[in-house]
Amino acid sequence: MERLGESIAESAADEESGFEDVFHRHYEPLARAVARIVRDTARAEEIAAEAFWKYWRNPKVPAGGCAAAWLYRTAIRMALDELKKEARRMRRESAHANRLPAQTPEEAHRLSEERNRVRLVLASLVPRQAELLLLRNSGLSYAEVAAALDLNPASVGTLISRAQQAFRKDYVKQYGEPEYE
């Protein structure tokens, strides 16, 4: 961190120097500081370069003594954002991996047949009922379903309930009671 203090102190001379001088003076220490956060030298160098790109492109960035401070603050924030993105990616991947249990070929075949049955029953329903079930199953709220199908929001619950009853009746009629594990 003493290099950071030296870099900021040296940046007083940056007022007279150009972008190239600022880059040559601060790039390596900036990349090292970022590498301590992201623990990936290549990504740290990319983040440092992005910070310099922002510095070069932004006319509102202070020149002179504040350039190093601005660069470090920007690069550190970008590194922290990178950590947050990585954490979100890891959570998504682990959630996805946990959601998909290993299946035997028999289970995969059974699930495929069940999906085909559901599709056939949906196709046999009144189109509005099938739309209601599909939209609601997609995670839309009652208000969103009402807006999508141009319905009165107060009636969506009743319409979905009727669609579910019609689906169940047709399913049982065609395939018998569903098997639950």
C-alpha cells in the first residue's frame, strides 16, 4: 500500500504530463492492487486497462493530482463489481446443478412421456384455459396474466382454477390418475 501513497503523491506531476505518462506511472501498481482483490492477474490487468480507458474517455475526470486517486477508486470499484458478478454466477450455477438430480434412463423416459401427456392435454383444452395455465406456470402474477390476456384481474384466480379443473378432468379421462412418487 505504500506504493499507492507514492503513486498519489507522484500524481501531482500528472497535471503537466499526458495520458501516456499517467498510464506508465500507475498501470502496474494499479493492476497489482486489483489482483489482490480478484486473485486473477489476467483479469486484474483487464480491469486496470478498463479503468484507464474510462479515464481517457471521460472529460469530467479530474486531471493532475486527483488522477491516481480517481483511477484507484474506479479500478477498485470495478474489481469489487467483478467479485459480485462471480459470486452471482457461482450461486446460479450451483442452484442449477442442485436443481437437476441425476436421472436413470427409466426416469428420463418416464418424465419425457409425462411431458408429452401434459402437452396433449393442454392442446385439447380451450385455448384461453391453456394460455392461463401456461402463463401462470411461467411465474407470472395474476396481474401480469390479466394484462397479458386482457382480462379483469379480479377474475384471473377463478379462471385459473377452472382451467386447472378442466386440465385435471381431461388428464384423468385420457391417462387415469397421475402417479406421484
